[in-house]
Amino acid sequence: MRFTESDGLRVGYRQDGQGPAIVLVHGTGGDGASNWDQVAKDLARDFTVLRPDYSGSGQTGDDDRPLTVARLARQVLAAMDEAGQDRVCLVGFSLGAAVAARIAADHPERVGQLVLIAGFAQLDARLALQFGLWRDLIGSDRAAMARLVLLTGFSPAALSLWGDAAVAQAVEDMVKTQNWAGMARQVDLDLRLDVSDAPTRITAPTLVIGGALDHMVPPAHAQGLAAAIAGARYLELPTGHLAPMERPDLVAAAIRSVATAGR
């Protein structure tokens, strides 16, 4: 881990590889390791890969101030600054896609290429229902929350291949190791999230990725992002929401194609 500071808090990030820089921004309840380990291992063969944690996750500090997309964006930018990376290929997943979209819209000079994976710009009724349920289960039944994450995060075929013992172990591990307080704060942000002004101001070459079997953030949200960003390409992968964990090979290949084209 490497560290810097933003808004008076310590910000942790991982740095691997050499070459042009790719920054991977994680999603709700994840961190730079859990969401991105396998993708980063692939990309670090040819790129400098930065994986910042933001407040509520990993090695980055948190306090009582409400989380905002702008605040998380400053933490990502602080990691880029500390690593000496002025302009990067920026990749955001889920909540991280909103953070990445905000950075690309507000700091276009920092983003050479943009990849948004399983993202959403604002709530609809279904997302509000889902995140409200997450909030309630985090407070009342964390094993049920872990089971729900697996059921809706991975595609049915992928999860079925795990077998009963592996699924049970994954639930047990999540209950024991998840930063539940931090995840609850990030879910609260999900429930307030609105970056709908950002897509129309993004100028970086952009790839938007949706999951055909995504039951957390259905692909219509990614399709909407792609339609709102001038010149954006849309790619749909045969995965659930947790595409960087379910098919890191496909996700890494897609990111690599964008980052390589920008050289």
C-alpha cells in the first residue's frame, strides 16, 4: 500500500506495473483489492495500475462527514497526484463509475480515456428499493445481505459452478471481513447519488460496459450512460454485476483495448 492525504484523511492506494497509467476505481462495499486483483494482475504486465481505496473501504480513512461523489473523486485524484500521474485511462466500476464520470466531466485534462463498468447516473425506483434493502439488511441480518450480494452480483451460471461449500464459505467470509459500517455509508451515498449532469460534459474517448445478466444495476443504466456521452461505445458482457470478479479476463481485455488505443 501507498498513502497520501485528501480533506484531512489518509488515502490508501495500490500501485503495480510500469507504463502508461490506468486507474481502477472500485464499487460499493469493495476496495482496490477485492474488486480489481485479477484485472490488475493482467493489466500490470504493460501498464502502471493504480487502485485507490475511497472512504468506507480498504486502507482509506473515514470520518462522520457525509460521503459525496465529489469527495471520493478528490481522493482518487489525490492518489493520482501522489503517484505522479497527470493524465490516465480512468476506469470506474458501479459506484466507482459515478466517481470516474464526475472526474472526467470536471477535470477533462486528467482523463485520456474513460471506461465505465456497470454504472448508473442516478436512482430509479428499482435501485432505490434495492439500496434501501441493503441498508436495512446491513443493520439487521448481514448473512442475508451477503447471500443477496452473491445472488444478484454474479450471473446464475457462474454462481452455480461454485458449489454449495464455496458459496457457504463466501457468505461466512463476507460476514466476518466486510467493513459493514463503511459499506452502509457508501450505500447511503448510493441512495442520494445523482451525477446526471456529468455524461454530457465528458469529452474523453469512452467505453461503457454493461452486464447482460446484471441484476444489481441492469444494463439499461449503462446503455443510458453511453447514449448521453458523445461518441461513447457500448459493450455488453455475458456477466452479472460483478464483472471484474466474474470475468476478469474479459474486463481486462476491454480496458486494454481502450488504453492501448490511446497511446
